[in-house]
Amino acid sequence: MTNDRAVAELEEFLAERADRLLRTAVLLTGSRESGQDLLQTALERLLRHWRTLSGDPEGYLRRTLYNLAADGFRRQGRLRLKLQLLRADTRPPPDVTAQVDLRDALVRMLVQLPPRQRAVLVLRYWEQLSEAETAAVLGWPEGTVKSAASRGLRRLRELAEGWQPTELHGTKRG
Amino acid sequence: MDMKTDVEELLRDGMGRFTEGVRAPAGLAASVSQRHRRRVAVRVSAACGGVAAVAAAATLVAVGLPGGGPATTHHAGTQARTVTYLVSRVKQALANEHRVFYGRTNGTDGPSITWVYGPRSRWEELTGTSCGHALPNGDCTHQDGSERYLAQGTARVGGKLTGVYVTYYNRKWSLSPEIVPANACSTTARMEMSGVPVPTSHWSSFIDATLACGTASVTGHVWIDGQETTKITGAPVTERMQPGEAKALGEKWTRGEWTLYVNPKTFLPVRIVSATSTFGGPRASYKGVLVTDVRWLKPTAANIAKATITIPPGFRQVASPASQ
């Protein structure tokens, strides 16, 4: 099989999956640019193994995506991530209620978590997988997933408790 | 408000909202393919750079440039005196070059090691703490370890020393493409210096040539691990990317920089710092920095053997690095 044919097949494979995969990658990295970079890295590995891959390519791709993210995605410095988050182009328009604002803030707070905790929370709350399924995707013991999720949520709660809507939208509460 | 429940629910909602409207660009697979080709090309280019530098240095020595004339013409004051002093040590330095270069590199893209002796070279990328490779089932292999991921350099193939590229994770190897020599003072050679260490033993000739043509200058004296070194900084070089690369990376320009910390007695590098950055496009700019600590070892049979790649039995030969 030529490389061109593999590329064509990969394009076909991505036709219905690419948007969802990119959304996942954006959540894992905190910005659209970094998400694209992460997804491309995972796809590059998929393409490299396309000919020899046995089984479900999507499963392979997802596992690669999450493992790269949990690994800290080598090209992403934490500072760079935070800077990108400040100018994230995926920010929805401001909302009038504090609760809606808190939803946005929580997702932005994800980037402050260690990569492994972030990957677990995206699998649990975006992919809606159980702890056992999450453990299977990451190849970790279930106990590790459980503790990572617990620590991640606890940290988010701490951040959420200190959250003020003025931080995001410059409007005063009350 | 019940924070325990609410945070989970709000997080779930927030994730959907945050990524609302995110669409993957068209031609994603083609773009990934281009990116893969570029990565392979960069690695091949990095491996070829050493021979380019050796060839360039050899040419310059042959035509007598290391005599110091051009350097004193183009540089004044301290710079000129330092260059003359350094050039005067070339003969002594060349004697020291009969040692084996061993460099250990750490940087943005993970650790690597470089062994060089004469025409032999072996550059190996290690996985370090990063997930260097994912198996077909998606698991990260070698994570938190320090195992070989790929190698580039020379191997004995059919009794002849030949350029090869080996990927350990999928047990494949290929012959490296033909090497095109570049002048030590050329933009190509300067750009190659901004990557992984140029696999050459002839550092003193290379340094001498770059000082003579003005593409590097002495910028100070620095103590490294209790040893005084002369700091030599290469002039940064900026190039416009090829259209395919620019599109794949979302950036327009690439810039290379390098600094050598040289033992003033032996004229050999103790540390090499190189940096490559890309910028000028819609993506966030990127800068990768590599720091290589160098040791010069005795040319024992064991050390010389380490400067050659051994292709493990059972590895399959493929047409080119791009097929790996």
C-alpha cells in the first residue's frame, strides 16, 4: 500500500470522527492550537502504524491521544499552556449568570491540574466512561484512576470556591 | 449549592460549551503525512550535517583559511586577538580530536546520546520520561525509562561503513539518503548546528572556519563544572519554510541559533547549546532548546565500537526513513 493510499484511507476514517477527536484534544490541552498539535501527533503515530494495525484504529488513536496528554505532551510547557488559555479562541460569549460563567471557568481551571488528572477527568466527564473503562483506556490500575479523579475534582472544587465572576468578565457580582 | 455534585455537572456542561464550534480542518490526514515527512527529513538532515561540516572544514583547512588572515581583517580588537590565539592552537587541537566524542543531550524533545569517532557516528534518541512511542494497542512503551527509540548514523552493512536509520520500536531500518556536503559558513550548516549535535570529530576546524568567515564570534568566558571555557556564539540564521512545511506547522519562519563552550586548551567543545524556533504564522511560536554536555574519551576499542550502530538481528530493512 502506498503512503498516498494510507493518507486517503485515514482521511476517510477521520471524516466522521475528526471534530469529536479535536474537541477532546482541545479539552486535554486547553486551547485549539495545542489541541490540533496533540491530535496531529497522535494521528502521525496512527499513520505510521496504519498498514500493520490490527483491530480498531479509533481505539488505538484514542489511547495514543490520552497517553500523550497524560504524559504532559512533550512540547507543551505549562506556562505556554496557561498563556494560550488566556487568549483561547474557543471561549464562548459571556453569560449573565454566575453559574454559567462557572462552567467556563471550571474548564479553564482544568489546565491548572497535572496532565494525568486532566486526562482522567476528560475521560470521565467528556467521554462519560466509567472508572474501569477509563483505567482500560489509560492502561492504569483502577485505583490509580480513582485517586487521580478524586484529587482532580477536589482541586477543582477548591479553585471553584475561590472563583469570582469578575476574574473572567470584568463585571461585579451582585 | 451542593458543590460536590455541582462541580461534576458544571464541568460536564462546561466541556461541551468550551469546545462548541470546534471543527477539524479539512485535509487533516494530508497535513499529518506532511508533518511526518518533515520530521523524518529533519532527522536525516541532522545526521547528514556532521559529514557536511567535516567536508567543509576539511576544504577550508586544505585552502589555508585557518591561517588567521581573514579573521584579523574582519574583526578588530579583542575579538581579533582571541581568534588569532584560538587559531594558533588548531594543531594541538587536531591532535586531541583523535578522541571519541560522547555527548549527552537534554532538551524539549527528550534526551539523546551522540557518539562520534572519525567517519563513524551513532546518534540515539531515548524515551526519557516522555511517552516516546505508543504500541498498536495504544499503550506507551518505555515510559519513565531511558530506552532506545531510534538511531541514526553509520553501521557496517556488507562490510562497508554506511549511513543508516533504525527505529527500534517497530524493528525496522533503512539506508540513509545520499549526503550532500555544505560549507561550514553556509546557511545550511548553520541551520544544522541548531539541531542535535553535528556528528563530527573535527570541531576545532569547524569552529576555526566559522570564526574566520564571521558566522560565529567569541562572546565571553564561562566556568562550567569548575572548568573555564571560551564561549563562541554562532550568528542566528532565519529561513522561510517550504510552503508544505509552513502549512503543516502553521508558521512561516524557522530560526536556528547555537553556542559552543570550548575548552581553551584543547579547542574542543565542553557544552553545546542549540535552539530551533518557528514563528510568523497563525499558530503559537515554538522554541526547542537542546543542551549537550560533551566528554572526549580515549579511543579504546570499546569506545570506538560505540560510535557505530549495530542493526539488531531480525530487524526488517525498508526502502527509506520515510517508510519507517
